[in-house]
Amino acid sequence: MKRMMLLVTAAMLTGAGAPPAPSAATTPADDPFVWLEDWTGPRAMQWVEAENKATVSAFQNDPRYDGYYKQALAIASAKDRIAMPMLIHGRIYNFWRDADHPQGIWRYTSQADYATDAPHWTTVLDLDALSKADGKKWVWKGATILDPEERIALLNLSDGGEDAVTLREFDLTTGQFVQGGFDIPKSKQNEAWLDKDTLLIARDWGEGSMTVSGYPFVVKTLKRGQPLSAAQEVYRGDRSDQVGTFPMLLSDGSGNRAAFLYRGVTFFGNETYLVTGDGVKRLPLPAKSQLQGMVQGQVLIQTSQAWDSGGVHVPTGSLVAVPLKALQAGETLKPHILFAPNARQSIDGVAATKGRVILSINDNVRGRVMVLTPGQDRWTSTPVALPDNATISIASATDKSDAAYLAVAGFLAPTTLWSIDAANPAPRQVKAMPARFDATGLVVEQFEATSTDGTKIPYFIVHKKGMKPDGSTPTIMTAYGGFEVPMTPSYAAITGKLWLERGNSFVLANIRGGGEFGPAWHEAGLKTKRQIIYDDFAAVAQDIFARKLSSPRRFGIYGGSNGGLLMGVEFNQHPDLWNGVVIQVPLLDMIRYEQIAAGASWVDEYGSVSVPEEKAFLQKISPYANIRKSVKYPVPYIWTTTKDDRVGPQHARKFAARLKDYGLPYHFYEDTAGGHSGDADIAQGARLQAMQMVYFSQRLEGE
């Protein structure tokens, strides 16, 4: 299931077009900038154009900009990057962007050729050429492959980077769109192949078929050749659901196959249904659980809450297996625990191969991988020996064999790709990305700060070895702090080249709200408990200053999406701790966030203004509501994208407008493409990176 997260990543869904402009009935009398919520209205876009002109002048006329942009673009488009694999139909597929293909190509090679230094690729789809032919700016959002043959796919294509996608049937053997095949117009939608001629699909079916947050709650079957109007309803959630209802299909290497539905009643609480020939049947699974795959007829379930079933107690944050036959028969489930984390561990990824399960975990924010093997009476676990002090992710796996690929990266260690046979998991390095910046003399240290409640908050700092502890080093820090999303070490090549290589420092803070240490770490900051997340972040900065690794004059922070909200709160609550604040694609008006774009889907995380206690808290922390004329703030840089149909550009616009109204300095920039991820093409990403680094250079370096 393409479960929508607030994080700035690839996404899911969207309704037919823009969120509505605010009506007079819902327009608050004390909000003079609510007109900027009109997503693409002419008055709002004229305002955006004027603001962009000023910010482009401030940053792109800086003598450093051209160099930063060229370096960022060169890194993003380098032809010696690792082509990350997708195992499909016995081949290696890859989606690739470079200077010659800024929007990207989908291509394949053989597994044997992929292992060589210079694979020979065959292009099956050129998005630049398709965009030109269609008069669109198509952005790749993935493909849903028909199992088990893996010869037909539904391509998810977004115009300009919105979460909304068009679905088009594509033949992998001919490299052509299927004549007369499925061609489903733009919507926030999710789909699964029920069989080669039938889709399970949740989408905008017309008035009354989308939840208040703009996601579909009606699932139908659509037969090949049928118009959408002829689709047959399978299940209907409710318009009041915070998220929506979505189909998914599980299959395994033993030939087992089953279709399921998720009903997202809340963001973290869902009902799970099995699709049968006699309709749908609700399964007795915990609300906070996710199906993660299937192997040898055993369905893999990850839990985010404790679960007692069949005499078995499953701890929070575990991975378990239950027989598909037991789910189909309606038997009392007796889950088999495959992994139960300790207090400093969390599950990062799960992938089923033909006969085994690959599990990646975070262990005190360091990656570990193990292979789990089902047996007659019990499962066994085999650790996979990979580099330590790194983030390890599952790059690709398939239930057609036990082959898989793992990606390994650290702050100073360029990404490497390892192949394994899960049946005999001795990893072999097959790819290594060349270093993109000079890491000579740089070191990584992990420290802990003490938050306001005494909890130890870990953080990483990358800095020059032998750096003088006098507070003079320009430093930038980031965090996320929400939705149980962990922030782990990664090789940030552009940050390394444009920032670290010049002797500056970088900090990653593992604050609560994230998933670094499992569900409890996340739940510590939910709703009205959220202030502790912001306290954690400030505590890390204060610990850095106490160690004299930097100082407020030289210290900048940045974050996007939920991390943009974090930045807005820190901007308000601790203006004396930072000299630079970059607020990316943010939520900022927490009083009206439920009425903007997909905001209503995040009530499980933030709370709702319909609940008095939660409204009082949101009023207290809302960045837009808490700007004060008399406070000396650092000059912020707020950026967003017009095509963001998830959070929406409205928050950023209104925040900047209020700063302007109060006579407070700021920079605002709204890119007109790219969606919530800012990923329309590689040039856009390089531009946004270069502008941000110019800002930090202006604010933190020099006298």
C-alpha cells in the first residue's frame, strides 16, 4: 500500500484538482491573509510572483550561487551514481535521471550485466519524450506490476509532481503502452491487480467519494474495457475517516495470493479487510498494524501497539507471522513473534523473498540486517555481516527468488550496494558510489543532550577533526520529529560538497516524535504532548553550544513538511538560538491546517481544533499564530511549491505575509513545480539546494 506520509518523499493520491478556496462561512475574521489559501487564484499567484522576484534576486545574484548550483547539478546528474535496482521479471529495472534525461527514463538490464562496471541498459520509457508528446511535465511516481508474470504494469504518472496521478497500462515486453488498456484519469488513487483483467481501485468517483482530507474511501473493481461509471463497488469507508480506504495485494513464492483493504479511520489506526469471493471480511488485527508481505503462506504483520491473541503477547513494535489460511478461515490467530525490539531498537524495513524474510532494523540509530527463515516448528534468524555505523536499507527484493540488494551508507561513507542470496546470506558488494566531496579530516561523533524531562536525546555531528571548541564553526542542524519516521545517517553528497568541504559542521538530531526507537519514541510527542519534541530540538542545540562546537551566531536549522512545522515553532520559541532558519514545504497555520489540502488526515498526529484541549495547545504552538511584532527573529527563508497538493503552499505564503505585515524581514520562494517533494526534475532540486546554501552562507559565514 502506498501509505501517505507527511515526510518529503514520493507520495500517493489526489482529488480532482485544487483544494477549494476558503468560503466566507469558514473565513476567520481575524485572519487577513486567508485569501492566500486560494491555491492557484490570480491574486495569490501575483503575490507569489512578486515575492519570488525579490528572493531570486537576493540569492541567485549572490556570487556563490552559480558555483553552488553547478556543483549540486553535477552531483545530482552524475552518470556514475548507483543505479538503484528493481527486481522485476528476472531483470534489473531502474528509473534514472541525468543531464540528458532531466525527467527520467525507465530502463532494464540483466542481473549478470548489472553486476558489471558498465551495464548495457535498454530504455523502455522516456519521460522527457512522453512529456513533450503529451504536452505535460510527467513526474515518475512508480509502477504497480501484475503478479506473477510481471509483464504488465500500471504506471503512476504525475503532472508536475502532484500526489495526484494518472494510471496507464504498460507492456514491459514490448516497451509500449497497451492499446486499449487501462488509462485512468488523474486522481488521488491507489490500485492493485486482482487479475490480469481486473483492478481493485480507490479513487475520486465523483461527489461524495472522498474523505474530508481529500482521499478516496470507496473501493471498486474495474474490468478491462469498462468505463469508470461501470466499476462495481467492493467496499465503502466513511467520509469522516481521517485518511481513506486503499487496496493491496500480497503474494508469495509458493503461489499464495490474497487481496486486502486498509481503511484508514485515523492516520495510525486502520481496519484491515480480506477480499473474498463473498465480499470483504474484517480481520482481527490491531488498529496500529501493517501487513508487510507474505512468505510460504505466512502473512507478515508489523505492529505499533501491544497485541494479545491466541495466548500470545506481542510487544509493541514487533514483527509477527500468521498463516494466511487462519485469516481466510476466521480462526483465532496465534501470531508467531519473529522480532521484538528492545528499548533502543526499531524496525526499518521488511521484505519477503521466495522463501525467507529480510529484516532491517535500527539499533541505537545504527543499521542491522537479519534473514528470518520459516521452519517446521519455528523460525530461525541469521545476522548479515555488513559495515557498522551506517544506515542499511533494503533496496530491492522479489518473491520469485531469494535474491536481494541492500544499500549501505554513512555520513562520510558513500553509498554502497550489496547483493545477497537470502538462502545463504553472505553479502557481496556490487556497486560503490564515488566520493562526491573531500572528507579528509572530517569525523562523526554521537552525543546525547538532556531534554526538559531528563530524557537523553541522541544526535550526530559531522565536523573537522581538531576543530577549535570556541563556538566559531558555522553549523546547520536538521530533524523531523513526527509520524514515527526515523532520521538516520546518510551520505548527503550535496551538503558535503557545498557545506562540509568548506570546514563547516552538520548535525542530525534524533528527537522524539520520530521512529528511531520505535512507537514509544513517537507517541511521547503526540498531540498535546508535542511540546517535548520542540524541547528536544532546543536541548540538542544548547548541548552543542555548551560543548562550544558552535554558537547561536553561527548556527542554522532547516526542516521540511512536519520538519517545517518544527522549524516554525523553533523560530518562534527560541529566536535567540539560531541565526538562520529554513522552513521547507511547511505546515504553519495549525488553527486552519485541517481545512488546507490533506491536513485533516493528520489529526491523529497533531490533534484537532474541534477538541477544546487540543485547540488550546495548537493555538499555543502554531507558528502563524505566534509571530510577535516586538521580537527580534533571525531572518528566515521559507520555501514551498505551487504543485504541493499534500501540505499545500498556503501555510508558507500566509506565514511570510504576516512577517511582512509586521515589518519583519524574511525570504520567500515558491517553485511552480515539483509537488511536496520538489522533485519535478534534477534542475529544480539543484536550484533549491543552491539557494538554500547561499542563504546559510550569507547568514552564518563571514563577519
